[in-house]
Amino acid sequence: MKRNKIGLSILVLATLLVGMMLVPSVSAQEELKVSDKPSELEQGLIDALNSNTNKLSTDDVIANYVKVNKDKISINDLKEKDTVSGQINLRTYQLKDGLYITFTDGSYFFITGVEEETNNKVATQTVSIASVSTTPIITGYKELYSWTGIKVYTIYTKGYFTYNGQTVDAHYLDSWYVRNYAIYWSVSNWEEGSIEYSSGTRSDIYGRGTFQWGIFIEGTGVVLREFYDNLYIKCDQNGNYRVIFEETAP
């Protein structure tokens, strides 16, 4: 797979769920517009990921950074921010490798990105139809990390689109999730597939569901209550696509 470093946009939508009512007072719908400077701890992690001269995995870079800076990280304080109404504040920054890191004020953060594969099979099938173009096979993903230094889960969605300047069609291939290091884990309402909008000028490929989990490592614990996560690839009639995640948190 080849990482796509051009044309990737991450659109972040967050809302608070208080009691049994969805409260839209805390929401962000931004296309890579950074309005807040990272904290010292966040900037340090960005620098560590950008200066990965030993070619370590992202998981290892994050784990090592948290270990070195454990005295600066108060999981209890971060947990309290997770549960305070009105405290969701998402800040997204691009990394040198083309990925994006999104910080919250709480005990978790995200790494998001997209990969492309050459779509040889589809190109062969459509070579005689000059008016139809095909995107590469696109895999969008979102990795959720805890400030304990571990990756909690990853969501993936995969497919491609055909378009002709007037309409676009989605070709769903797969959507799935992978859990990591959670002693309590539950996923409900999982859905996957594609959506064709009536206008014909937009199609989505998606994977979405409700995630609940808890983490306890070497006596240090953090409970992340619940997220409704929706990861999708949006494409228009001209073949322009974006990887988007939407999240609703209690």
C-alpha cells in the first residue's frame, strides 16, 4: 500500500451526550483548520512522531514517549476532563508522514490517515468506457490511543469510486475494527456498506458502531465509557475524496 500524502482531509465532528439527550452545543466541523497551539506535552509527541529516525512503529513511538514523560501525565485528571460537560475540544495537526493527529482535552487522542492501492482490475474492466474514471482502492483508518501509551482500537473502511464528472458510484469492499489491550470490550450497532445520495454527486463508504471499553495496565486504569464512531470515505462526481470521522461521546 502507498500512503496518500496529498488531498487528504479529515473532518471532525464531536458532540456531547448528557443524560439521554443529544446536546449539539459542543461540536466541531473543521477541515484541518488549527486554531489552538498544542500543549507542551502534545507538541512533544508531535515532534517525537516527526523525528522517528529509528523507523519505529507509531505504536512504539507513542509508548516510548509516554513512558519517558509519565511524570507529566495525570490519567486521573484526564479522566475527569473526559466526563465534564462542554469540555470536548478537538485539535488536529498534520504529521510529516501525511497522517493526522487529533488531541482531546481528555485521556485519549487519534491518529487518522488513508492508504491507496492501484486499482488494476477495475482499470482493465473500464478501459473501453472513456467517460468513466476510477479512483484507487482507498483504505481510511482511525486509531484511538490512550495517554497510558497504548492503542485501544482501530477502525478501517475500504473501497473505491467510479465517476464521470456528473455522477459518482461507491464500490464498497470492506469495513472492520481491531481491538487492542482492553480487558473490557463491547461493540454494538455495527454497520458497514455504502450510501448513494439522490443528487448523484456524492457517495460514501462507511463502517460505524458503538464502542465501549476499559483499560488497566500495571495498576494504572482508565475507563473510556462509550463512543459512537462513524468512519467514512466521501467522494464527489469529480473523484475528489476525503476520509472523515464523526464521533459522539457521553
